[in-house]
Amino acid sequence: MKAVNSISYNSPQFSVLSDSSIQDIHLAALEVLRRTGIRFHHRGALEMLKEAGAFISDGNLVKMPASMVEDALSTAPSRVIMCDRSGEPAVFLEGARTWFGTGSDCVTYLDPYTGEARPFTQKDIQDAYRLVDALPNIHFLMSVGIPKDIDPALTYDVQMANMLEYTTKPLVFVTNDRASCQRAIDMAAAVAGGYEALREQQHILLYSEPSSPLQQSETAVDKLLLMAEYGLPVVHSPGPQMGAVAPITMAGGLVMSLAEIMSSLVVHQMVRPGAPFVFGAGLHHMDMSAMQICYASPEFQLTKAAVAELGRWYGLPTWGYAGCSDSKVMDEQAALEAMLSVVMARLSGSNLIHDVGYMESGLATSLEMIVLTDELVAMTDHLMKGIEVNAETLLVDELHRVGPGGNFLGTDATLKYFRSFWFTKLLDRKRRHDWEQKGSTTLGQRLNAKVKKILAEHGAAGSSPKPLDPKAKQAIQEILASAKTKD
């Protein structure tokens, strides 16, 4: 037999849009921008757009020629590298590489100790941040929850201060206005060693949204333009519901979302050409029987995949969703919906994938769900490796040596390769007798035990996993104090 010297290796892939479909959606969005327009409730943005050649009528209705979109796309970078708190590269937003992180601002905490569904406290978000810091396959942190035991006016400031202290991982943050966004930047700059160092490290990324359908609010544009001024990454992601504030079809929803994204990118690149911008949209549909947004529907999986394909077609880093469920508790529904979303995110190749831990359609957070998703990401790492085919892995000589009726348990190749398979500590593969001897635990019980173990051991007694520099910590506290004075 002739030796095989070349390697044949393909990762599994998933595609929902043909090249012609992408082109059709693109052209339709350009037509919406040209004919229908976007309302910008922001005086500064209107002035820039008018000067650049947009057509403005009815006070704030902006219609854009295709050339404005093309100019913006020509300057937006195709990759963003986010560093950890120490300035080391950690998250590479490029191609189809995937990175997972939590969601933001849930109102309900599923207490891992009591099982109670209750409002968040500041200690709860600190625990969540320490948990994320400890999990190897949760790559970035978003704010998780809204603590109810603090001054509501300081919610976003307190979240940012705690995120900077309780994890070293890259951060995705949210704020309610330009002033709080500025304070978040100031805090991160104090940790990075200055604004220039922060821009170099790209340790933080802002999440903000247009106001669907086809509007840009003053506060959202304020934050979008502020991030551009500093040269820091932002995702300005529509989050509409098809059948409510977006067209009922997936294709129509994608067209509207794309028009909103592109109008955001145009003004963003006007402020600072080359500023990092992440392409994203959370295009859900409304379940008309429950009148609820759906985080785990097949349609949401398809629109997420389509958004990833469109973003890559434009040459922009992409934003996605996974590890989230419409279930109210960490049960079988939550597990199957988490698995579906993680597999779809991996196969569609979104870059920055958030909302890990979301329950109840984005209203609650489960720490057990975050731990489960960490395990699912590890599992799908092996799925995405595909099958390596070359002269060594075909094992033709091995088959000849063992021959008919033999076994491969003791061969050199088995010893060499068996560790390349995925081994799990959370999913049980034992026979019933051995499982019973180990306590007959369910997956839910094992997830809860792992959460408690991490919280007991990682940054125990409320200390930071890796302490902040005392000067940086003091600077953060001074910014918090100034926020209290102003608000």
C-alpha cells in the first residue's frame, strides 16, 4: 500500500446562508438605510453624518448612501485581541475562533446554597466573578447581576470595580450613560497603567444597543462614540424580537438588524477610523403563546449562526450567545438547551460568545449553569478538532501487527493516543454499581458541589484571585467616591 504523507483534517462546520443569500441581505439592508433611514437622537452624530454626506429630514431621520457604509467597513479592523488584567493576550477575536463568557444584569440569583431564587447582593456578584476566574473554559467576564444592596445610581460603577478586582480575565461591561462609561474607562485605565496602555491592551469591551426598530438613542450613541474616542472595542448589538419590534421572518429580522449595525459602524468610524468594532445582533423571536423572548429556540440558533456568517463576510469580529436557557431552574431543560447553544456557537464560529449562565430567558443567573457550560466548551473543543487523517493515525502497520482476533489494549499506539480523547469529571460514565458506590449523584448535584468547592477555595474569604495593585485599587475607590458625589 502506498504511504499517505499528506494530512486531511477538517473541523466540523455549519452554514445557514449561501453566498447569494448573504449578498441579498446586504443589499436589502443598504436599501433600508437609503430609503427608510435610521432616526438618530443625538445632535453630534447628526452633525457628523450630515457633513459626511448623509441625507437628513424630519429633524433626525438619517438616510445613508451605500458609500458611507463601504467607507466604514474599509477602516474597521478585522481582528481584536483582548488582554487579561496583566496585559497578556487572552482572547483573539478573529476568523471562527470562539470564546465564552457570562451575561449581564440579571435581576434574579439562583442561590447555590439554598436553592432560592432571590435578588442579587454585592457578595453574590463577587462570588460569580471568582467562579468565572477559576473556570478554564469561561474566557471573559460580563457583569452577571444587578446587586440590590447598593445605591442603584452606582450599579454599573460597583459592577466594574468588582470585575476588575475579582478576576484577571478580559471584561465586557455595560453602563447606563456617558458619565458612567467614562468612569468605567477611568477604572480600567488605573489598572492598566494609563489610557494609552489600556488602548494597547484592549482589556475591556463595551456592550450597548440600538433602539429597535431603526433608532439610535442619545445615551447609546454617547457611549458608542466615547469608546471610539479612546480606541477601545465596542459591540453595538441590536436585540429585537421578531414579531414585536422586528419583522416576523428571520430574513427580515436580519435585514433590520444589519441596517442598525451598519448605521452604528458608520458614526463609530467617523470619530476614529480603525477603532475596534464587534459585529453582533441578538435576533430573538417572541413566543406568541407565552409572550416571552426565547433564548433556546431553533430560530435563535439559526439567526445567531447567520449573524456570525455575515460578520465574517464583512471581515469583522463577531458576537454570539450560548450557555443560556429559558428554564427557571438548573434542570434537564437547561442542560439540553445549553448543549444545543454551545454546539451551535462552535459550529457557526462566533467569536465573543456571551450570556453563559442565563436562565429564565435572561432574567436569572445560575452558577451551576456557568460550570456546566465550562464543561460543554471543553467537550466541544474535542468535537471541533475533527478527525486527523495521516500516515501515522491510519495505523495500517498496527492493524497488521495485531491481526484478526487480537486486541489493541496494550499497543504502543493505544498508550500514545488514549489521552487525546475527552475525559470528564462531571458527566458520569460508570456502571450502576460503581455510580451507587460513589453516592448515586445526579449531574445537578455534581454541578452544585463543584460550585461550592470553587467558592470555598478560589479566592477564599472574599480575597481577590490575584490581588490588585494597591495604587490601582485606591484609584478605583476614588472614582467610586466621585460617582457618589456626582450622583
